[in-house]
Amino acid sequence: MQPLGVDEPTVVGPYRLLGRLGSGGMGRVYLGRSAGGRTVAVKIVHPHFALDEEFRARFRREVEAARRVGGAWTAPVLDADPEAGVPWVATAYAAGPSLSAAVADGGPLPAHSVRALGAGLAEALAAVHELGLVHRDVKPSNVLLTLDGPLLIDFGIARATDGTASLTSTGVSIGSPGYMSPEQILSKGVAGTADVFSLGAVLAYAATGQPPFPGDSSAALLYKVVHEEPELGSLSGELREVAEACLAKEPGERPTPGEVARRLAPEGAARLVAGGWLPGALVEQVSRGAVQLLNLETADVKESASGPVGFSSPSVGEFGPPPVMPVMPAVPEQRPVADTVPPSDQRPGPGKFSVTVAAGSETVGRGRRLSCTVALAVAGAFAAVTVGSVFVLDLLPKDDNDSSAGSDSSYSSPPTDASSAAASVPSEVPARYLGTWEGQATGLDGTLPMGTFRLTVKKAAVGDELGRMRQTDVLGGVCNDILTLKKVTKTELVATSVGAKDNHSGCNPTAHTVRIKPVGDDLDYTSESAAEGNPEARMSKVN
């Protein structure tokens, strides 16, 4: 999720907007919250569609139809305003990654998960088709994986754009290459059987980690869908048979959604989901995302205002909002603490946290300073409201000889003797940084959950590629950045980060500086990207 830009609204209808979840060809999607505290996903169509009267009429009809979709495996429409200056629709928000993000991060799903996924989506399509609707864009990014089962999302707008003057004049096709049915590609008319073809492609992707029609360009994908057989890899047994049937070139040869559901789950998808349908790693990810969502607060702004999300909670003195505790890893890891801490407390056990609060004029966070009095007040507040947790406070400023201090001077010439060699700065990445690191990130000084950051660092000299950063936001959207090493100092690596060319439009493409510092056994990752809210992450080594 991205923070709101200065040109973006903070209020839509009765909903306060907390951040931007993503964007596409039809509109932008925001995370919103109602006055009663319900969290929703608000999709706002692009303004140029609002000028198309035919689009408005179709959008109005499709919203009314989508309101009737109340199946267990779809995100229901809660509210909409087709008559607004810019039409919008609000759906229930589901905490869980998209199928595309889950597979990109963790690989193919196990067979029992794919079976429950296919049965749930098939039941959802059966309910949709009974209402006379066709989804037309069933693909991995439109499938959310929640603890309560899979959800098919993005109803209404994709269908509403079909046939408008705006789209027919530019030749835009509805659907996603590689998941569109042959009849969609050839413009032969689309019925519910097109959704079944897309369902088969989604099942193959979930089970193998690869789309059944791979290709490097849209043209290649479209050609393969029409003329070639799907590549199903290691998919076997009944799952392979179902996928092959769904991917038949001729619409009449494909099974109905109800038949697919009965083959995969004779007793219903709910029975499969109730037994625990997601692998453990995904269950943990979804749970963390749900907890982070609870920490989000609605911006306290006037309805006419726009710009980044502000703070609605009272500040601590004049020093900004209350601190937000980071999400701790499932298995506590060792952290450096003050020398005065007894040895028995130097490795926090379950339920123990290590909190560092600077004293005097030490800087905390970004440009924020706390006096020793305020630090003690915060510590006292923590002690008053915490039961069963131990907070270790380091209230004294760092010593001048602290090894973490040091200058920021970069390497300039080789050492001339043994003593200077020990004090010199390395010219390439030290082994301490190498490997794969992962952790939870926040933006806007810790108030905005940014999802999971996964950083891979390799050996590099200045000017070479340092590694890759993958961000998976709380909704499962993925952005990849390429890091180029800019400078090596005694205390940190400085790199330039640029978005990968194949990122979706919701990712930040602008080059920005990132800093990577060792902290105990972990790494601190700081991005100087104001457009993203200056994300920060504490990462632990995973490989």
C-alpha cells in the first residue's frame, strides 16, 4: 500500500481514505474506513471515463447487478455512487494476499489448497452466472487468499467499460493476456464459458507456479492461447484433468462452474476450507497483515482537503504521534542491549521486547527529538499498560567511542600498513551483508504498514548491481526494485533503488537512495523515497 499523494482525495463519499492499494487501466483502489469503523476497498474510476455517458449508464447497471452477488466466495459491494463527479464503488476489504503475490513469494500452492481454491472460485462463478453476469477478468491478481477461503474480486468496472466510446476508439481489449479465452481474443462473443477457461488457467498457475501459456509479450501470449495447447508441467491427477477440461479451445467442450465445483469438492468448498486450506507460511502472513490493519488510523482532515494521510491521535507533547510498536518476529531473535542489562535478560524470550529510546538531544526517528523526561514518561506509560512483557530501555546517549558511530567517509585509497588496513573502509560489500533478508516495513514514521520487504544482497563493487528488493503489501501487491551500490562506509551501504520495468503501475518508478545498516544480527533498511512515505524495515536473515 502506498501513502496518498498530494493530488489524491482523502475522502470519498462517507469513507476516509487511508492509502492507495493499487491502480489499473480502469481506476484506482484505496483502503478506506467508514465512520463506524468498517474497513473497505474503494475503487474510483479514472476521470476520463466519467465524461462518457454510455460508461456511466453501464456502470450504474453493473453496480446494481454486482450488489446481488452475495456468494460466499466474492467480496460484496457495500456502497457506490455512479452519479458522482467521478463514479466510485466500495467493496468489503479482505485481509489476504492475491494469488499472484502468494505464488511469487512462496511458490506453488499444495494440492489440497489448489483443490479448495478451485472449488471456491467455481462456486463463485456459478453464482455470478446465475445472475446473468460474466466476470471476464478471472486471473491470479483478482483472487485473494483469506483465512476464510478464496475470494473473487473486481466485479463491475471491467464489464462496464466494455462497449463504451472511450474504449472502442482506442482498441483496448477487456481481459488479461494468458488468461483470456480464445473467443475473447477473437472477439467472437463472451459467455460464462470464458470465465471457465480463465479458471482453468488460474488453477494451473496456482499448482505449478507458472501460467499455462508462457510468453515474453502480449502478442505471444495471445497467439498461444488461440493456437497452442497449455503447458501444465507437473500438474497431475484429477487437478490436471479438471484444468485440461476448462482450457478446451471450444467453449462448448468446457465444464460448467457447478461441474468443476462438484469434481473438486463433492461436499462443497466450505468443507475443504473449514479443515484449514492455506499452508502455514500464508496463514502467518495473513495474520500479520490483519494485525497491521488494526493499527491504521483514519486521517482527521476536512472533506475538501487532499494530500498525505495525517494523524488523528493526540501527539506526545510537541514531538509527534505516539510511537507504534513494530511487529515482532514469530521466533524472537537476539538484540544488542545496554551493558547494564543482566545476562539473563540479554536474550528476550517470548513476550519480551527490546525498546531503545534516546535521551538528551539524541535524534529519534526522522528529525524528532525527545528529552530524557519525555523518554522516561513514555517508558512509564509502557510499564503501566503492559502485562507479561518486559521492556529493556537504553536511556543513555551512545558513547563517543561506540563502534556504530564512526564517520560516513567512503573508501578512497588502499591501506598503506597493517594499522591503516584495520581502520579502512572496504571497497566492496562486506560478507556481513550478503544473503537474503526479510522483515515488516512501515512508512510515514511508523504509522503506515507497508507489508513485507525481502532484500537479497550479493557481492558487488561501487557501480554494480547490489541486489533486489521485493515489497509485498498488505493486500498482496508486489513491487520489485533493483539496487545499484553507490557507496560503502564503515557503518552502512548506500545504494540507488529503481523500480523494475515489469512492475505494475502502482509501484514507484523513480530512482531514490536507500541505506542499509547492520543492527546486531539484523539489517535496518531505510528508503529516502518521500513518494512512498520513506519506508523503513528491520530485517532478519532468512538465507
